Amino acid sequence: MAFPTDGSRALKAYGLPTNVLVDYMLLAAPCSVIRQVTVDVLDILDKAASTSSAQTRLAFTGKSGCGKSYLLLQAVQYAVQKDWITLYIPRAINLVNSSTPYVYDPRTQTYGQPAFAQQLLKRFADVNEALIKDMKVQGSYPFEERTIDSTSTLTDLINVGLEYSQQAPTVLNTLLSELAQQTKAPVLLAIDDFQALYNMSLYRDPYYKPVKAYHLSLPRTLLEFASGKQAFKRGAVLGALSMQNTTFRPPLELVEALGLEPAQPSGPYVPREKDLVEYAQGLKNFPVPDQLTVDEAASIFDVWHSAKALHIPRGDETFLSKFTESGGNAREFVKKALLQTVAL
């Protein structure tokens, strides 16, 4: 399935997970293969369009390379096509790996990330401009530079953060609060590398102690929506867990909340962090199959062959040999079985 122009525009604005970006650099146009889990997720989104996001908080789980990022991408593209307000964060690790400037806000007692927040506001506005340009702000927010009140639109609110970077973290949190109150359009919050928000960040406080992720302004807000402490009146929260980055692996609190098998000691004497337990509460595990079906793998094979990216003959024998080599894992099938044959 090739992504329509509107969906591709959203993906260009928000960016892509690194592994997906590499695939799309080799294909003529962004596309993906519809799997049964895709249909299941889209059905869930259809139902979530009229209910609170507190009822639809899913975490995509499964072995590395099984297709969680692609599934999240398909959900985002579908939401854009269905006129949902969409906020997509394809690399949540960048929120906690100390790769962007941060500043302490004594008012909220959290650390803001002005550059990241400003960039995310710009991307959000580019993708959702048609949906939010006439939406009025419901609260009153006296910023130093100007006051945003009920006569202002959400676009006016966003412009404050775009013009004044020091206000961007506050504006972004305010925007999410406003989106939580409106009922004109459903809202999708989609986060890849979701588990990173539950880890200790690589930032340091003035005493050189590690800063917890939920002491950062934006990660804290995202966790509040993930846990249901805040909720959109219409919409859903979707997260995809990544197992590739060993620095930011799913912590015990998240693993237990999702009913997964712990990879670390998990006895009753192992301490759990109360705040993380609360932020993981109520999340539903949505397992992505570890293996492709033969039909799904055949569709992927056809996509790459049609893009003329491969120089192997098209046929059952070739396909089945590559499928067997990969063990049915989606990433292994593309990277090690197919892309090793790419003509340079």
C-alpha cells in the first residue's frame, strides 16, 4: 500500500524511525504492507474516534524487527486520512538522550526542552493546520509576550511558541491540554521508542545527578496521557516499544504492567519505582506477531521487486529461500535476505 500524498506529507513533517527511513530511501515511494494486525489497529482507531483516549492506550510489543514501527506508522497515516489531529514522535529516545538543550523551569519544577518543543510545534502545525486553524482556545494564558484567550485560535497559541523559543515547552503542554478539552476532532498521540520515557534520562541536574525522564516537561506530559491521568475526550494513545537500544530498554515497571516476561530480576524484593508504576497503569499490551505469514512476506517481496531494488529472479524458489533465511522476521527478511541482493 503506497501512502497517499496527505499521509506522506505528515511523515515528511514528523520524520521517521531510522530503520524505516533507510527502507524508504531505497523505495521509489513510501509504502507498507497491510497485515492482519494493521486491520485490527485500524478497527480500534475507528472505535476510539468517539471515546476517551483513556479507554484506548495501547503499547505495541514483540520481538525486535517484527514490524512495530511500521504498524505505528500505518496508524498515523490512517488517522491523517481520517482527519484526526495527529501528534507523532518517531524517535522518543531523542527526548531523553541529552541531545537537545534543556532548562529548568522553577514554576513547574521540571526541565523544559525549548528547541525540541519548538520544532515539534512547527511540525504539528504543518500537519494539522487545516483542522486547528478555526479552533478557539478555551482557557486564558497570559504569556509575557502576549495573552492568549478565548478569542484566540490554537494557531495563535502555537505561534507564541514558534516566535519565542523560551515559551515553546509551556505552549506545547498548553496545546495538549487544549486538545484534551475539544471534541471537534479525535486526537492521536503516537510515540515510537515508547519505553524510553520510562527510563532514566542522560540529562544531569546542577549537582550532576541523572534527571528522571518524568522530570522533563514533555516526557512527563506524554506519560500523563499514556497513563490516563490526562486524556483526550476523543482519541487514542499508541506507543511502540523498541528493543534495539540497550541503553533504553523497557524497565520492570512497564514490563509488568504489560504482562510481558521480565528479562531482569523481578522477585518481590526487587524495588519498583512508584511513579513509573503509576505512569504504566492501565496500558494495554498489543502484541505484534513475531513472524510474517507467507502471504505477508510475499507482498513485501513484490514491493521490493516492483521497485527494481533487487537483482534476483522473481519466483517461488527464490522467495521461499529468503523467507526461510529470515525465520519469518520482517526486518531480517528485508535487511538480510533481500537488501543483501540490492544492485548498487
